[in-house]
Amino acid sequence: MSQRQMNIRQKLNQWRKSLSTKSTLAVIITAGVLMELTSAIQYWYAREGIRQEVEQRAESELRVKNLEIEKILSSVEATANTTVWMIEQHLSTPDELPTVMKHMIEGAPNIMGCGIGFLPNYYPSKGQWFEPYVVEREDGSLEHLQIGSERHNYHQADWYAIPMKTNKSYWTEPYFDDAGGEKLMITYSRPIHDAQGRTVAVFGADVALDWLQKVLNEHHLYPSSYNLMISRTGQLMACPTESLIMQKSIHEATANLTDTSVRNVNRKIMDGQTGQATITDENGEKNYVFFAPIGRDSLLNNGEQLGWSMVVVCSDDEIYKGLRQVGTGMLVLMLVGLALLAYILSRTVKGFQKLQTVNLEKERVVRELSLSRNIQMAMLPKLYTPTSQDDIDMHALLTPARQVGGDFYDYNMSDDKLLFCIGDVSGKGIPAAIVMAMARSIFQMLAAQETAPDKIVKLMNKEMTRDNENNIFITLFVGVLDLHTGTLRYCNAGHKAPWILRPSGGETTTNDGTPSMSATLLPMKAHLPIGAMPDWEYVAEESAIPPGSFIFLYTDGLTEAENAKNEEFGIERTRQVLNKLPAGGTCKQLIHDMTEAVTHFVGDTEQSDDLTLFAIRYGRSQ
């Protein structure tokens, strides 16, 4: 081989090495860019995942606290309402009233005191300011006081003046009581009527706000996160700094913040909205704020919202602290070089595999939810098909807000008696569906053995309160209709009152002149939902159902259905639809008309609650 050939071969080898080096470098640079891009994508997904988790946890925190507070306030209302009835029976013997109030406080752990404010000189011997008051002291003893006086003129206090003016129940704003309770408290007040129906006094049940601070501080999303409770006027009812409680409003507490978006957040909170926002505090740190009204799923006795709102505040630094540490570590590791390339690629592949697994799992859950819905619908009783000889007709429709729901209805024929029920489990989704299936199974078992509605409700209550650690309640109505006499015996456990549609006798007609029905609500006594108190004493009631009448039962998904303007379908619209039913109409026609009316009312608004309609016609029109 000549020298010239050797030189050419050497140059070719050098060129190949140079090309290989450049290719390797290009591969390294490309891999580095891809690694950086992959890392950025993973970081973004991780951040989004954490953000969504924080949102879900915050929503859960708001929902749990909401249920705890509603449970306490509802128990206060129920106890106070029962006590008012007892007080009205003892108006003629005022000296016995403190005994009635003492019995109430002994059985109500959340009520620290109660009083009755009477009209001036209602009892001439008691004078102008007669306000007997019973309070439980720190040692557990009960003290009876007469605190009405010229200095303590309760006639001007909100707890007395507003119920006296409106003749409705009322929850006061928090205030410090320096006359009897000597604590920061709220009061649930209810008007008292004499035998002629005149409002002669107001009963007030006092609840100290110590429990509210305890409920809010029992659990936090993160060590540095905190919870706030805002009153209907914007006052801080509960917060980490005790000196601010009822001393500043939310507007005053945030007045020094330079972030102008806080004003919009405060407005939404005061409007009772649910939402979230990002706010920069006075130290320049970003915080996530989640807020929701308390009592948004239930109304007070006077039909108004409680007006409180709860706020959860979380620090951005604490939420993403772990993620930032991981991101920094990944950046350092990438700078080490291609030695870790294989590991990073393998982690990326595993990440995609995990994502695929999650998607497959999600598809499986969707399929199982669809199957669960079919199973739940199959569990409901078959539609009743009347014959020409039958004196009874029935039709029902159940529409869950989600794939599965917590509404149910059922019926059973036994010895010429029709046993029927309708129920609404608190909450939605799979947990409510499980409880619904359990409750319906218990009803079926009891209906086969028992025909007394109060006993059925009482036994179901004992079963549902057993191991009820999640505080899930069920509103329930159970009725027993004697098909020979038309006598309806019933027991209601916190459910909406059914409608009774009686033939109007031509007093009201449809648009074409056909005689129509006249709808009235079935009178009922107040009882707690089942699952709340195992020893609650449920009482049966009785009413006569004329032939040709309808019994229309429903869940609150009907009256609380909202349109795009946040207006509810309500009782009056329900009454209007019922009154348009022709006297010769059928249960199927009634359900169809009601469903069409509520569907037209809500329009494109998403269904927010389970909807169940159940109609029963007894006998034939006369």
C-alpha cells in the first residue's frame, strides 16, 4: 500500500470518528432536550394532580364541616320546636315554665340556655318585662333566672322582635349575652301562640359558639392551613386569632391586602356562593381560598338560608413544597449526564404505563357504575298495572342525579291494605345507593310482617342508626291505606309532606272546562329523619281518603329543582300542576304532567338532586 493510500484511509477514519462524535453529541443533546421536555410535562401533570387533589380535599372538608354544623343546628331546631309545643300547653301556669325549659336543656347537650320573652304585661302579676331564663352553668347545674328588666329590654332584641314581627322562626347573628348566658352565642327563636293562635311570646334556645371553634379546628388540610366561619353580615365567627372573633368583618380583616381580587372573593362569600380563588397576602405569598355556604342543602323553618359561609385557606408554598423539591432534584440529576438516561427513560415509560392503567381503571369504573345503575333500577318495584276491577292505581318515576342515587320507593299489598313508602338518603352517588338498598330491604322485610306505620319507621330507625359512623340520614314517609275504608294511617320521618288530590266537585276546572282535582298537603307531625337518634319516638297519624282521590309523594329533587336563574320549582308550582289534573285522570298522567312541568322549568340546567315521583289513586271518581 502506497503512502498516498495510507493517508487517504487515515483521513476517512478521522472523518468517520468525527461524524460518530457529532452524531453522539446530537443524540445526547436531543436526549437532553427530550428529557427536559418530559420532565416539564411530568411536572405539569404532577402539579395539576396535586391541585385537583387539594380541590377535592377542600370540597370534602367543607362538606363534612357543613354536615356537622347542620346536624347540631337541626337538633337544636327540633328540640326547640318540641319545647314550644309543650310551653303552649302550659301558658296558663307560668310558674311551671322553668320546669319545662330545664327538662329541655337536660336532654339537649348543644343548648346551654333558653328563655321565654312575653308581651308586656301578658301576665299582669309578672309586670312589663317577664323573661324567665334557665342556663346550664360550668359545673352542670341548672339555674333559673328572671332576666327581663328595663335595663335588659328584650323587646328590642333581634331574637324577640323579628319572630314577633314575622311570626316565623329565626337564627340570630352571634352576640355576647351579658344577662343570662354570659357567653358569645347564637339563638334560635320561635314564636309562641296562645289557644286563639295569637303570638304572645317568643322562645329562644341559646347555643354557645365554643363548639363552632372546636368543629373548625378538629382537622386541617395542611399544618399551616386554617378555617374561617363568616356570619351573614360578614363578621368573623370563628378564626385562628381569637381576638378577631366578632371584632372584625371579613372586609376589615382583608382591607390591607394589595391583591384587589380579594374584594370580589369577599362579595361571592357574602352572596352565599361556592367557589375557589387564588389570593396574594400581605407578605407576597400566594394562597388558595375555598369557600361554600353553610346549610346550602337545607332550609330553616322560615324558608330562608342560614347565611353562614365557611372558608378554607391553604398556602401555595406548602401545597407544592414536595413537588418543588422533586423538580429541583430531577434538574440536578439531569445535569449528571447520560449515565442516568436509561433510568429516566424507564421511569417515563412506567409513567405512561401507569397513566394507561389509570385510564383503563377509569373505564372500568364507568362500566361498573352503569351496571350499578341498571341493578338499582331493577331493584325498584315493578310498575303496577291496574285492571278494570281494581280500586287502586299506582305509578312512579325515579331519576337519579348521578349514575346511582339515594332515592327509593316501595309498596306491598297485604290483607286489603296497601303499604307504601318513599325515602331520600342524604348525599348522592354510590354511598347513598348502598344505604338506599339497605333501607328498602329492611322495609320489605318489615312490610311482610307489620302493618303499623309508626312501628315500621321505629324499627327501620333502630336498624339504620346502628353503626352509623358516617352520619347518613334518611327522610322517610310510610303509609298504610285500608282499601275497604279509605283510612290512611301514616308516619313521617322528616320527609316532604305528600299531597292529597280530592275531586273538586266542579269548583275548579281545567282549561277545557273539565272538572279538576283540588290539592292540599297532608298534615303531619314533625319527626327527625331515621338514622339520627335510635330512641326517637315516632307517632302514627290518620286521615280519611275519599274515593277517587290521589296521594302524591315526592322527594325534594322536585321542589328544589333549579333553573338557570337559581329559582326553585317550589311548592306553589307543584300545587298548580296538581290542580290541573282532570278528575278522571290516571296516576301515569299525573307523573307525566309533573315530569313535563319540572323539565320545562329547569331547561338545560344540570340536575342537582335525585328526583322521585310516586302517585297512588284510591277508588274511582264519584
